[in-house]
Amino acid sequence: LTWQRRGAVITGQVPRDDQPAPRDVVGAGSLCALVAGGYVYVLYIDWNLATPDELHLARAPLDAVDDPAAWQKWHDGAFSTPGDGGASTAVVTRPGDGDVTVVAGGPSLSWNTHLERYLLVFQTADGFWWTHSTTLTDWAEAVQFLGLDAPSVAGAAFVAYGTLLSPGAPNDQVTGRDSYLYLAISEGEDDSHSLCRIPVTVSR
């Protein structure tokens, strides 16, 4: 019912000021969060001017998430820089041919009980990919499982915000072998979005 503004906890590597932005989007955004080992981990896109739009990682102790000074970014192999304004290193980069995939963004992160490791679904310009990790900082080579020209999304003018959810899981932080990828889709010239889901089976 009441909220206290404590300040930014994660910002991008390009500082914002009162001048016109150097591109349409700069900063940190398009994020997802997961609680693990006493920390809250946040995967987010860092939109900047020097490197591709890829996924970066920050964390804070669960009991200090409301303290901006408690947040640290992953940089050069360690959580070592401030969440607000610090430099960071991408933990998930564009897979395949970067001229085709363009971006790694729109993360959906969970602990997968079938794989017994963390599962990340993310989007590129040409579709949706998945990768897995036991550490949240080192990720396996990503594999595409849904192209944007697939029959299930053919004809859609806009497909984004993929979120992997498993019916019967205790919460959205846990997925299993059988899940659904929920997507926002618009068709033709229609600006409104519809919610659809596509069944996904995770295999080792």
C-alpha cells in the first residue's frame, strides 16, 4: 500500500543525463529474477553503445534487496562492480551468426527439475533459444527450439515476451520436463497483443 523510493539498484553501462539519448534505448531492462542460495539474481539486457545487446547478471543478498548498495554486477569473472553504474560482462551472448540473431534478450529463467540445473529461455531476432547452467554465470551453448518462421507463429507480425511455465509447479521459478512457452502475439496491422502458449518438452 505504501512504497519508499530507495534509488536505482541496476543501471546500464551508458549513463543517462538530460541530453537526448544516443540511441532509441539505452540502459538496463527486459529483466527476470530468480532466488537461489540466499541471493536474488537478475538477468537483464544492457543496451549500450560499445557491445551487442546481450544478457548481463546482477545479484543482491535476499535480506538486502532494498539496499541499492547491496547490488553487484558480474564483471570479468566475479560479482565485483556496483549495480548502479558499474561495468558488467555479458553472461549470455548472441548465439550463432550475430548478424542473424542480432540480440540476446527477453530472458525467462527457472530451476528445471528434469535437467536438475538452471534453464534459460531467451529471444533473438530469429526465434527462441534455450541454454542451461549449474552456476547462473557459465552457460552451455544455446540451442534454438522455435524459429519465428515456425508454423505455430507464422503470420504473426509481433512475437515476444516468451515466458516458460510448468503447470503444477510450486511457482514461476520452477519448471519441469513438460512446460508451455507463453507468448505475446499480434497479427497483421493490429497493435493489440494476444496471449498464446506453445507446448515445450525439455530433453537432456
